[in-house]
Amino acid sequence: MDLRYREAILFTSNYGGVSYDIWLYQPLTGHIFKLTQNLGEEFSIPYWSPDTRYFSFIGKNNIVYVMSLARREMAQIDQIEPYTLLSWSPDSQYLSYVKNGRIVIYNIVSHASSTIIQEGAADVQWFPSGTALLFATPDEAGNVQLYAINRDGTNKRQLTQNTQGPLHNVRLSPDGQFALYTSPGVSISLITTVNLATGESYSIEGGPQAKNYFPEWSPDSSLIAYSATDLVENRYISLIQTDSRVGGQQKTLASSTCFATPVSWSPDGNRIAYLSGCTTQEQADQIWIVDARNPVHPMKAIEAGRITALKWSPRTHDVHPYALYLNPDYKVSFYYPASWQKVTEERFEGSDGFFQISAISSEEGIHEVCRSEAFHILKPYGSNPRIVPAIVQSQEACLIFPSEDQPVEMRNQAALIVRYPYPIVIQGNLYPYFILWADQNHLIPLGRTLSFIH
């Protein structure tokens, strides 16, 4: 099964506790839930894989983590410096970064890695071809330049002729044709773009204080969004601005109460998420979203403790994508066909199937609970349903399949019942069992991706 997120934002926060963790927010549903448990740090930045099946970040003890969202499995990859850029290959099979003067290419499937020795390298990133990497490193005169190199370490070539000092925050455009960077430092931070084919560079106008931070490419590579610091009534704010990749089309979309904020584009390139809610301690506790097409009314999406980073899911190109269903009340998640539409919070339907969820309150064992559902007095599964014992997420479970005389109006309904790891409480009542109803063709694929969330 090909699984994808339709749209979600990963963010780093200490929401609900002391430690930082990676959280996920779905703008379409408003659901928020924690993905990691005491593994993040204030500096942790989540990076989506292009297929949205995984994300990576640098967390506790400077360890690089990779998490599978479908299986909720976490892998420890390496130990590197905080704020090192992590870059996914276009096929989502490799993670690359710089460590100790080497470019590391790590295969998350085989767990094998290769390295390219390159002293002083920084900000390594994959070209969209998947055959080469971009990185920054000083030339013989000590000026930082951009280079490309084949993934096997051959054919290194210089792409820029920079004489203006250090380059920071190098970011390759999604189409691989341009790169951007900031310079010369922190107190003064100017954004420059460069055409990698010609080496021609363009200066982006930026904000009034020449403090421009966190530049990010739009998904179609035509625009740049960034945070521009300004001083208003003796207090620093940041302007959420965009410009074309060659400059000259600057727009101010919104403002944040923070000195600076990371920004992130929605997969369709129509909206930008940013942080705000900073107090005098400069600690953001809100995520806001502004529509770049109609920036009149920015929307506050989240208020959640201290928030330090955010990343919107990338644009994917699936013909029939799957979307993630989250329900914090029933504490479950699983993937379903993205073409299905929401009927209620607990039910989705499409032309080829449906699902609905609930919970069962019973002190009986799994076998009796399954039998009671299968042989309900109204015979929703027909007169002779089949019960198949199973194990799901290491928990006792059963599958219920209908007999041939099932009523037509039941739409070929089957069921999956799973014992919760711990009984859940909904409106003051205790529920030890989760139940998923779905058409028979989709029940097993849906059940295979079921996870219990905290």
C-alpha cells in the first residue's frame, strides 16, 4: 500500500510538559498529537521525507532520529552537531548530512552508509535528479562557494564565484535550478539567490532592518518566504514577506510578535505557516497561517507551550494518495484512501468503500466481545459470519467477515476489534476495546496501518 500524508505540519514544542518533542498538526481536522516521547531538544528541527512516510530530526544527545509514521518506529542513525541540515534523497531512501569533514549518505532501509571526504562542507542537499549533491565549502582563497558533486564522490564542480564572505542557510530550490543563502552574519542578514546554471546572483530587498532570516522556497521554486525583523514602537517584530527568486516583487503578508520566526509553505504553495505569540522572553507559543493569495486575515492555528520549529509536509505527486486519519478521543491513527470524504468525525465514505470507528465497553474477554459483535441480534454480518483471531499492534484482536446473506444495505461491512493497550476514557466511561468497521475489501489494508497514539 502506498501511504501518504495529505497535509500536516510537524512542529517542535514542550507543550504539556518540560521536555521538547515533535508534534503533528493537521490543518484539515485541527487534530494535534505527540509523535515522540522525551526525544527532542529546543534546537530540534523536523525534516519530512519527500514521500511523507518518514521524518528525521536531531534530538537528545545530538542523535539523528528517523521515524516511520506508519509503524511509529524510531531509528537512531548517528550523532552529529545540532542545527546540521538533514536532507532526504528524492526517493526517500537516503538521508544526507555533514559530519567531521565528511558528507554522509545513509540508507534508511539497509542501514548502510557511505561518505565523501570534504573538509569544511556544510548544508549538503540532494538535487532532484537524485544523482548529485549540493554543498557549501571554502575555496582555496577562503571564500565559501557552492559546489555540486556526484553521489559517488566524483565530478566535483564549483557553481559560484563568491567574494563577499561567508554564506549561511544555503537552500536548494525544489526544481534544482536556483539556490539561496544569507550573508554575512546574524546582526546583518541579507538574502541572495543564484542561478546555478549561469552563476548569476540576485539580491533580495528584504526588510527595513537588514535582518532577514529563515528563507524558504515555495514548492514551485518561484518565490521565497522569509522573516524580516523590524522595530515598531521600540519593540522588535518580524514581517512575513515573500519575493520572487530574482527579487523585485516583495510583498508583506503578515507580522509576528517574535524577533524572527521560521516560515513554511503549504504543499500547494498557497499558504505560509509561521510562529508568533512571543513575550518579552522571545518565546513563541503559537503557529499562525496566512493565505499568500489573500493575506487579509491570518489565522491562529495552534497555541502550545513553547514552539521552536515547524515544517509543512511537502507536495507529493501520487495519483491515488492515502491520507492519515487521526482521532485523539479514540487514540488511534491509520491510513485511508484520500478520495474518501468525512461524514462525521468517526466515519469517512467513498465510492469504493467506507470506514467507521467506535469503542466497546465490556469486561468480557476478546473472544466473547468478538462473538457478541458478530452474532448481534440484528444480524449485521448475516446469519453465519466468520471470526478470525488476530494480533494487531501486539494486542489481542479479531476480524469479523460477513456471510453471503448479509443485508445489502450493510455495504459489505466487516469489522476489526482490538484490545487497547490501556483502556481509554470517553465522557467518563471506560472502554477496553477499539472497533473499526469497513467494507470487506478495505478492512485488512486499513487495519495493517492502525496505531495507538498517546
